[in-house]
Amino acid sequence: MIVDIAPHVREAAAQFGAGAPYALKVVAGQLAENADMGQPSGLPGILSVTVDGDLFEDCPALAIGYARGPERIEIRYLNLAGPATAAEPSGTVAQDQDQDQDQDQDPGSLAVIVREVADAWQRITGWLQRNAPNSHAALREGASAAAIAALEQDLTIRIAADLRSLWLLSAGDGGVDGAGFLPGNQALMPLDAVAAFYRQQMNSQAHQDILNALRPEYDRITVWKPSWIPVAAVGVADRTSGLYQDAATGYLGRWSRYNEGPGDELDTLVTYLEETADMLEAPALATRDKPGLVGEALVWGSRLDPAVADRWQPLAG
């Protein structure tokens, strides 16, 4: 049996660790010997297997989808699989697909999401490297797939493919003078801060739930929902407001201790990153915020620190 691997699948594998392309090759070899090793994926004509990342160095657990023909197999998608549970079998390369992973999303689109995040991130970081090297130097390295899986287990929540892809590229922003590189001078939160803030907010909500039981329905307070995952904060050490991703919808939202509104537009993480790149590359067309420079650091105009206002140079073009 001939096994073909789609080009975008090879590209996706290269982003998931040095061992992922080898693991993909191993599965392709197994499929050539046993085309029926996969399980139905929920998509017509598509079977799915998972790779146990523990069997390969520098390789996370992977979900691989393929179409089987009479004489040829085509591997059509590859994505990170969810963390294993105690009830799952182990010790084999190909395993049943985790039933808890994104069942309602076309698995073939997951590789596209990974590529869109990577493309937008490359545009942003390329611009920073050329124009704001101090901001570029403040970006942290990507997290390991194991660290993201540990966060999922810690928070008992599923991380969406786009946020997972971003964290694999960069797991936080150290900022410059307390300000991050995202619009509004927000900073991408490191994973330990994500976990700590999530627990803090859930504890606050638990307290509110006790009080909500005594309040009329119209007066009940929602501080935090279990599906909200913090992504960016208003500053490196400032948690008074920021952005979260709702794992239930995929959209970004805003939290604030000052009861700021959620904004008029709903963004996915991909559209948010793409618009950030657009504003940097064409600042004259920017509408939500205005990028500028203070020395060799990117500083956005919407939350400009008065201490640096006289040195802020708005970008033109």
C-alpha cells in the first residue's frame, strides 16, 4: 500500500518538535502494512490514529487523520492530541483518538489554524526584530507540548488548537518597562501566570456563587467562567484587565476589575494576531490602536505612559 503525506501535514509536523516528523514517518510505515489500524474520525471516509508521544523524543501526542483508497492512503491532517487519561491504553504507537478532543471541528482545518497562527506570528516577530529589537528580545521561547498538557490537566480544561499553537511558538512576554508588545501594551502571559490567575479567578467566582444564592437572578455576578483561559494581561505584572479565550466558543473576551465593556467586535485568536500584524505593517490604516516606538521598543498609543509620552514616535506608513 502506497502512503502519501500531504505537504501541509509535513509542515505542521515540523512545528510540533524535532521528533514529530519521525513519528509521522513511523505511522506512515505502519499504515502501509495495515491500512485498517485507524478508527472512524466522524468525517466521511477519514480514519484517525494517535501517536503516543512518550515513545518518541521531542514529540507530543499527535492525532493523525487519513483517507484510505484501494491502493493508496493519503495522510490529510495532523494535530496535537489531548492529554492521555488513565483509562486509555498505552504502549503502542497508534492509539484510538481521544474522544474528548475537538469533535465538532473539522480535523482537516486544524492544520490550517496552526499555519495561520504561525504565519501571523512570523509577521509580528519579524517586524519586531527589524524595528523594535528590545520588544523582540523580551519574548519568551515556546513552551513544550508536555508543559501545555500539564496545564490542561492542572486546570482540567481543553486548550484550543490556536492557543496551543501560539504557546508552542512563545510562552509569554517579559515586556519592556512593564509594557507588552500586544495592542494596548498588553503582555502575553506565561503559563505559570495563566494557571495562577485562573485559580484566583475561579476562587473568586466560588465566593460569588455563595453570595449569588442569596441574590435575585438579575443581580447575580459572574467573575469568571470555567471555560475562560487567560491569554494576555494589561501589563507584565498588572492583572487588573486583559484578554481571555473562551474555550467553549473560541472567541477572545476581556476581563476587567473596572467593569470595562467587552468591546464591539468578536475576535478569534487568529484574527487578533493577524490584525496586530496588519497594524504594524500598515500603521496609517490602524483603527483599534496606534503603534509607535520609544527607543527600540514597541509602544501602543492607547495606553501611553505619560512618563514616555514625549519620547513616543508614532509610526507612519
